[in-house]
Amino acid sequence: MRTTRLRLAGAVAALLVAAGLAAGTPAHADHQQPTLADLAQRHGRYFGSATDNPELVDGPYTALLGSEFDQITPGNGMKWYATEPEQGVFDFSQGDEIVNLARANRQKVRGHTLVWHSQLPGWLTSREWTAPELRAVLKKHIQAEVRHYRGKVFAWDVVNEAFNEDGTYRESVFYKTLGPGYIADALRWAHQADPRVKLYLNDYNIEATGPKSDAYYRLAKELKAAGVPLHGIGFQAHLALQYGYPATLEDNLRRFSRLGLDTALTEVDIRMQLPATEEKLAQQAQWYADLTKACLAVRRCVGITLWDYTDKYSWIPAFFPGEGAALPWDEELRPKPAYFALRGALGGR
């Protein structure tokens, strides 16, 4: 174990030296070097990171967040449990904090998320609803939040994770009570509240072609044909080395673009079974580069967002015991091989 750590540290140090950075120095310290956002902008893309309110007291973290990226996504602060903790009582303070931070750093914000089966407030999940009751609740929530952030976010993940792995609809409270039409309704209501914001459906395990991404393709085609305001599909891209790379990603992005839709890689991280080794970090770096190149190859893939940029604040270890090291910066905010692979894929050094 100790030998592996020493070899790993040596490999990372060598990469840092090769990139002109001293080991332990944050990647943004060299002000002559373009950031990931700078490099992405040369291709007409954004390069962003998620963040969450408890992290914003960490000065070194927020400094790098504000300098390396041109887009941020609130990890939790705009979800239903946070924004409407009691029925009809709205609290936008967490989302506002992140919007204000983004404005101070001249970053744009992706709204996340209006309708999701998870992280719902207890008042919504603890009782039975009739269809008319739940429709009214859903419409009020969507429109209150979208109106509050009108002009402050450039896109919304309107409906999140609507399908199962086999392409059937997820049995959420919304689907069970309202049927599949709740998705079109949610998009229409969001559009009424902010006609200029881009509206997305967002999910994981849809990077490769297969039953789940096929279900989104069919739904998107139907929605577009019906004139429903859908503008894009978010590919979360929570990947894991042990499950293999989604080799059909570029083709999949391209087929959605042919429907007249934007696409985005919205929640990117690439986890591994711990301990991290030099070999695993090299494979992870290649995957980060490949994801980036796939997005750059498809004109309507508009940007890439890491699901936070540092292992220090990654959600992975808590949800996948024994896994981690998923992000391009380590827990000490030092860039890993994946960071330099991203730079290379974006045309930087």
C-alpha cells in the first residue's frame, strides 16, 4: 500500500512538473496558463463544476472554483426539499447564495432540478394525492422556482431521472399519480414561467446507446413532434472504471442533435475501486479526455460540468463504499492526471 502511494505520488509529481506546476500548487496559480474554461471557450463550449453551500466557507476551494470554471450547478440548493420545505412556503436562500457567487465570478448557472423522485420534502411524500391535487402542486412549484430564477440561470434540468435502466418509466409519485404526461406538462409550465431558459431532461447511464437512452430518444422525438418546449438532454456521465467506457457516446450525442436538441455532459465523475493506483488514474485520465473529445466532436454538445471538481467534496465515497478518487483534483486540491488530460483534450498544454 505504501509503495503504491509512493509510486502514485511520484507519477503525479512528474505530471505536475511536466505541466510547469510545482507539486502541491493549485492549478490556477499560473495566471499565464489558460483555465479549463478558457480552453473550452475556444471551442464555443463551457466547462463547469457543481458546488454545494457547505463548501463555500472553504477559501482555497472557492478560489479555484471561481477561477477555473465559467459555469456552476448547485448540487442540492435548488432541489425541492430545499426550495419548498413546507407546502407553499418557498426558501430560495441556498440557490441564491450560489447564483450570487456565480455572478461575482461572471459564471453562468445551470438550474438543478425541478422534478425528481428523490430529495422530496416530507409533506409531499407522506400522503396520497389525487391527480388534480398533485398537478396543482407540481405546477405551482415549477413556476414559482423558475420565475424566481428567471434571467439568472441559462438552463434547467426540468425532469431528472425519469426512466429505469430497461427504458420503462420510473415509478415516481409523479408518474404513478399523473402518468407519463407529467413530463410534457413540466416542460410547458417551466417555459411559461421563463420563455428564454433552455429546458433539459437529465439522467445517468444514458451515455451509451441502449434501452434507457433509446427511451429518451423516443420521448424526445414525441415531445418535439407535439411542440413541447424541450431544448436539450443532459447526460450525467457518472462513470466507473470497472464497468467500461461508453464507446457509443459520440454517436449518441449526435443522434439527439439531429432531433434539433442541445446536449451537455452535466454531472461528470469517473470513480474507481480504491485504492487508486497509477494505472487506474491513467485510465481515468484517458476517459476524461475521451468524454471531452466526444463533446467537442458534436456541435450541439454545449458544455461539460464536473460533479464538483475535487475528491474532497465528492459524493461517491458515501454512496459507493470502497470507491472514490473520481475527480480531476485530489482532496488537497492538487491536480491529478485527469486534469492534464482534460487540458490536452481541449487543446491546451
